[in-house]
Amino acid sequence: MPKALDGIRVLDLTQYEAGPSCTQMLAWLGAEVIKIEAPGGEPGRTALSDKRGEDAWFFLLLNSNKKGVTLNLKTPRGRAMFEELVKAADVVVENMGPGAMDRLGLGYESLRRLNPRVIAASVKGFGSTGPYADYKSFEWIAQAMAGAMSMTGSPDGPPTKAIGGLADTGAGLHTAIGILAAIVQRQTTGVGQQVEVAQQEAVVNLLRIHLRESYVTGKPAPRQGNRSAAACPSNIYRCRPGGSNDYVFVHCATVEMWTSLVTICGRPELGDDPRYADRRDRVQFMDEIDAMIEAWTEKHTKHEALEILAGAGIPCGAVLDSNEVLADPHMKARGMITELEHPRRGKYPMPANPVRLSASPTEVVRAPLLGEHNAEIYGRLLGYDDKELEQLRRDGVV
């Protein structure tokens, strides 16, 4: 079945998480993504591996559906080969350090001269302009600089990082959106353009609704732990048998949800009490309400509590650990967790594409071995034969 991005060729110069999460999404959607690594491999392939000499799970989780080649861009021959690939590409994506592409002679102006239709996308920590342009960044640096850490954690504790990839995958997905928009515009204009996403700005976009405190009170948004300043109940509650992740999160937004919850908890009279009628009014009774709910949840496992509460129309979620997520029957039933076979790692569960298109369902293919597709890509696109490739290997170009 045709894929949404069939016919789109992407040169992937990305590393670690922010860039690879962008190109993985494009690959899932059907683009031919050619991951170009230095002959030793990108840092994320081995630097974070649990076994010396083996591709890291970090790499396998972020590079599915791609084709892999090696190329030394710091050699004249390697750069010339890359320039030939650019002429046959639609998109180039990179998340190198500030100024790295320009130092290689492969900045946007150079790419545009090679191929006016090319879309050149960059993921940076702070963008290419502004006072922070030369600063390097990783996930938690961008979280700190975007305000996310200041809002995360307990009210009486220090700022805390959020474990999700707000800056890395967040910036990667924003970049994918920009690339798709540029592809659509190119259908009209016939020319490509530059796409840039800064991690700091992607995180600000993701937490924009939490900036409202600054507008309403003029004060910084506070840390609230698992509670909400605008709604009650909205918290995690301990469940039986009391392990480190034996919790369920409950959030009541409407009168109907509140009435159902207090009935389940054995306090139906609270559903008619005007003091508790509105979720904002209930905030002043947080301690009392949380104690009531937890007295009920502690009698149930988190899965029992989920089934009872969700079955009654109350928004809630069991706190699943990472092993439970990979084995979750709902995720498996929807194909979000699929099983792949790696030639060296064996079988493993792999999260799939969360974006679903009815006319082009996603297939998940394992990440490439280092240089696995050298012969295919350089043979098909550049016309190199086995003898030429062997010479390139001896010369350290691939």
C-alpha cells in the first residue's frame, strides 16, 4: 500500500534524540530516510550501550525504518559524495552543534545552490540567532531555560526535570511538522526553504497553557507536585499492595464525574453539598478530599481501581511502570507495541508510530546496522560498484 511520504528522500545527519525523533517520524510516514553516520557511528549508537560493541537500545528506539550508510564528511571525497546525494534529495535534517554545518561547507546557502528544491531542517538548542545562539543544549538544559523545571516538582522541593523528551522529541516533532509544511509549500513554489526549531522554543510551546499564572497573578507559575491549583480532585492516590508505582491518577472535571466518584467512595451525600459543587471550590478542601479517595483506592490494586473508576466515566490512569507499558494489552491490541527481530539483539518490543493514517498504515522496521545500506544507496544513487566502495572503505571515506 502506498505511504503518505512515498517519493520523499531525506538525508539524515542527526544524532542522539532530537534529530532522530524527527527523521524517524518521516520514515514511519513512508519517506526514504538515509541515515548518514561517520564511519565510527553516531554517538547515540554506542555511547549509551549496555554492552560494549553493541548498538544501544537508545539508538534502536529512535532509528527504526531508516536506511544506514557511513560517510566521512570531513574528507574532500566524503563531502563531494554528500553533495551528490543532496542533488537527489528532498530534505536534509541535522542537529549538529552551533555552526557545525557551516564549518563543513554545508550550510543552507551551499545546499540551496546544489539543489534549489531542497528543504534544509535544523534542530538547535537555542536557534541560530539571539544571545544564546552559540550555546550548546541537551534535553534538561532546554527544559531549564524554557521554564519547565521551575514548574515541575513538589512545592517545598527544588526545580525538577520532567522525564519525557519535551525538548528532544518535542523539538524533533515540531521540526517534522515544519518539514511537512515546507513540502506542501514547495508544491506551489517549486523551491525549498530552511526549517529551524529551537529546543527551548519547542518546550515553551508545549507548556504554554502553564504560563497563564504569569498573566493572572503577575507571579511565576508555582510547583504543585501532582495536584492542580484549578481543579480538585486531581492527584495520585496510593493503591494496594503499596509498591513504588501502585498509584492511580484521578482527575474530576465535571459535576457528573464528582457525583460518580463520591458515590463509589461511599460518600454520596457530598455530591449534593454546594460547597463541593465546582472543581475550583473543592480546591480549598484538597486534603479532606484526597484522604477520602485514598481511603478507597488503598483497598484496591491500581488495575482494579482503573477498571471501576474508568467504567464509571471518571478520568483516571493507573501508574504503569516501563515494563508494564511494554506489556500493556491495550497498547499491543492497537499495535503500538510491536515485536522486532535484531540480528544481534534478538527479539525485542518496539514502540510504533502513534500517528495513524487510514490509507497508509505504518510498518515498523528495525534500525539499520552501521553502514548496512552502503552498497544499496551508493550503488543506486551514485552508481558506485563494489570495487569503488571497497576503495572508499580503505580510504576511510565510508
